[in-house]
Amino acid sequence: MFSKNLVAASLQPIVLTILSRGEAYGYEIMQRALDLSDGQLKWTAGTLYPLMHRLETKGFIVSLWRPSESGPRRKYYRLTRKGETALAADKKEWLDIHSILMKLWGPELAMT
């Protein structure tokens, strides 16, 4: 399981990346993160929705309500151009940090 600090730091880039592949509603985003992490990222609504509100306030995403085929309507989220720019910056930062850690640990130690 990942530490709370690492999960908190990675929420924005993970959500923005998921939305870069197409619009999604909250539960769908949580399920994609869970699937991609082989069950390690178990977000709750209390974790995800405050982030979604912050991302929307920043203009990184927009939302709209749509009817659902199986129940009440759902709020779908979509990445904006500003969100694409933020995602590109997040990617660069994470890759830079990864590069530093790989230099420190070496490729043979990275997976131990």
C-alpha cells in the first residue's frame, strides 16, 4: 500500500491523466485508478470529490450532468486546455523526480 503523502501528491496527475483519455464520472475515475494500480489506490468519495472541485475551480476540468442508463444522472468530468497544460507540467515534474531517484538507486535497486 502507498503512503498517504504519496497518494495525495499523485491524485492530480492520475486524475488528469485518466481524463486525458476521455470524459468520465467520479465512480468510473475511482475504478480506473483501482484497476490501474492493481487494487492499491482505493480512493473514497471523500478523497476524490474535493479534488474534483479544486480542479474545476482551477479551470483544469469542466463538468456536466448527464442521464444514466441505469439509475440517477451522473456528473461527467472532462479535461480542459488549461488542464492539458497542467498535466504536461505534472508529467515533467514526476519524470524529473523519477530520473533523480533512478540515479540515486540505480536501475538494479529500483525494483528491490
